[in-house]
Amino acid sequence: MNAGNMEKKIVLTVEGLNKSFGSTKAVADMHLELYAGEIRGLIGENGSGKSTITTMIAGCLKPDSGVMTMNGRQHAPKSMLEGRAAGVCMLLQEKGTINHLTVSENIYLGEEGKFSRFGIVNRRKMDKAAKQVLESIGLGDVIPSHPIDELSFEDRKLVEAGMAMKAEPQILVVDETTTALSQKGRDVIYRIMRRMRDDGKTVIFISHDLDELKSVCDNVTVMRDGIYVTTLHGDEITIDNMRQNMIGRELSEGYYRSDYEDSYDRDTVMLDVDGITLGNKLKNVSLKVHKGEILGVGGLTDCGMHELCKVVFGLKQPDSGKIRLPQKEVTIRNSSQAVENGMGYIPKDRELEGLMLSASIRDNINLMAMDKVKRGFLITPGATKKLAQEQVDALHIKIGGMELPVSSLSGGNKQKVAIGKCMANDVEILIMDCPTRGIDIGVKAAIYRLLEQFKAQGRAILMISEELPELLGMSDNLIIMKNGEVTARIRRSADVTEHDVIAKMI
């Protein structure tokens, strides 16, 4: 036990916890102690067991064996509701609110009786109570009586945070919640976490952002392949320490590219974006992507870069401007045309937009390549299995079986399936929106090596990213956007720093 924790009260003890899914051991003989008044980071590569252990603590999963003790009493919740009643609340990465209900109805779902008389809900009273909840976390501008559907994804996540805090939990699990949030949204979550700690409560914080973990956590527990590795304390929480303990090995190659010379065909334009305007989101945006080029696009979250990739792939129609493929003499007007002409798109939200979570791994990979697996008018199971297996092998996707649903995979392997779906269709132009969002450093390194392979094969890559090190480390050229406009173009160089790029963004 760390000296800094010796005087602290133990809130939760996990002893010998095990959980398997089929032949896959998700958590093996897990032992853990959590303390009052701490923010405990929980890290590991995708599939290391982080979410499995926390969902068992929260009551969403039942352990196969082992014992949990909370505040000196056995802790064995059979559902999330029982977990919440015991003092454990959980914030997830995915959307956890219900459409077609108001903000206040979501906040007090199942608790309407507090505001009812003779079976009639006093909505004014409920809205007033919800307003207090919202103001307590800095969301005073959200109107409780409005449908939650009208809110942005970020505001909906913050409403969920308010719902959790309303329950006054002893333990708050924050599972990759900050991944899709702006810095403003992240700051709200950080304030909640620090408030919990200052009040003597406990936070379990799961994130793949090592800088984020270093800045907010008091202690960081590392898991690998379902097994407890170590817990880092105080000054031990460094990027190098976390990285080394997570992967248990040195990355065999450089993390990012090491070359700085021109290494693409400057004479062959694969994608020509000319004067794209979309409402107030995009204003006369032009760019070219060459054969074998990785063109990075960066900026603040609302700069327009995410809308740009949707327009380029034909998912949104611009008010003016053209998307051209000069080598094919084609103008892209919709996504079907984009697919037919060798374009692929990996969206920022892979679970909502990029994959069919309930469908099998095989069906997801084959989705864009049906013409390749047809025999006449028939699609043969053997052909679909063969094509999917080729991508699983090429991308080193860890699966338990080809017919398992994609939802059963870790975040990193889901992203590899999304990439495999494009590769199965032999794409020549790949549009990637935040390709490593929510992915551990080991899988990130694997995706970076894939990008280098695609580049060497002569594919054109348009990579939108919110991570500056990624943009600087992987792009041949970099475009900076602000308020829907291109404000700077930066050529790859060892002399370009993050500070230089940030100065162009703000």
C-alpha cells in the first residue's frame, strides 16, 4: 500500500474477481482497493478488462466468482439500479438519455412520484428541481422543459453527469466519457470529479488520454489482458511509466513517422475539393489530396473539419463548390457514388455511424464490398467469410469468431473492423475522422503503421484529427481550419511545433 493511502478509508475492496465471455477471460483474479477522497485512473489496452471490472462494480455484469466489499458490507448488485442504490453511478461513452422526453423527464425518470399528486405530475415543480441539478454542474443555460433531442451530444452527456450527481454517489465511474467532449465539456467533468474527491467520495476514471490521466488522477491502476499489473502513485504517474506498464513491451517501431522528405506523388491529384460552402459551417474550403499523401486537417472542435469530411464523402450536400476525382473525371454528388468510385469513410462516431453493432463481424466487413462476393446474382457465404477473414488477418483484429456481433469487440478492434470494411472494397481514397479516438496506444501504433502502408500503396488519405501530436506525426501536409475556413497550410517539417499549430487555430 502507498504511504499516501495508509490513512485513507477503504471504500471498496475487490478480491479474486473473475469474468469470462465464452473462451475469453475478460477479468482474471482481480484484486483492488479504492479509497475515499481519490480519483483513481484505470488504464490498459483495449480489451484489458477495464470496462468489465467497472460494470461489475456498478451492477451491470455479474462476476463469475470473487467477492466485492463496499464500506465493510458485501457488494453484489444485480443491476445498475441496485448498484446506484448502493452508491455507485456510471457515466459511459455512449449516449445514455432517452429521446422524445424532456430534459427534466430524463433527469427524474422513474422518480416522477416526487412531483405527483393524484397521479398528475406537476411539471413546473419537476422543471424547477431539474434546473437546480443543471445549475449545480454549470449547465444553467439548458432549459429543462425542452426535448433532450434538441441538445448536442456533449450537452446530453453533461446532463447525464447531472443525473449521476443527483444520486449523490459514493463511487462515480467515468468510462471514457471525456473522449468525445470539447475542452469546455471536459472541464465540466473534471470539476465534478474533483468535487467528488474533495467531498471524500471516490472516482474511477477510464481514459486512453495519458496526459489527461496524469493531470487529474491521484493514483492510476494498470490492467493488461484482464489482470491487475500495478498501481502508480503521485510522481510515479508519468507518460512513460503508464505506457510501459500498459503494453508490457517497448513499441517495436517509432510511434509516429520519422521521415520528413516529400514521399508522395505531387503530380497526381486523387481528390480535389474546390470552393465548398455549407451554411455557416464551411466557407469556400479548397484542398487537394495527392497519390500517397496523408493530408491532415486540424482545428478546434467546432471549426468545421468534421462537417468537411461528411461533405467530401457525399453525406451532406454543399451549398456551392465541387468534390472531384480528377483521375476518374468524376464529380461526387452522394455517398453511393463515393463508394462506387473507390472512396471510404471512417466516421468519428464509429458505433453510431460506422458500424452495425448488432450485425456480425463478417457482415460488417462485407458491407461495402458486396459486388466482390457475388456469384452471378447470389452472395455466397464462403466468399463473404473469405473476404472478411482476409481483413481480420491483415489488420490483426482480435475476435472470438466471425459470427459474433461487432458490439462484443473492444473499441480498438471495432475501429479495425471499420477500417477493414473500407479495405475490403479496395478503396483508393480514405477519409478518416479522428481515426484513433478512444483507442489505446498499442492499437494507435498499429493504425499508424497501417496508414504508412496505405501511403506506400499510393492511397490518398484525408485525416481529420483533434490530436495535435497525431497530425504532426503522421501528416505530409497539414491544413488548419477556423470558423469554417482554411486559415493555414503547413508542410511537414521537424521544425514545426504544437505551439506553432495552436497559434494558427486560435
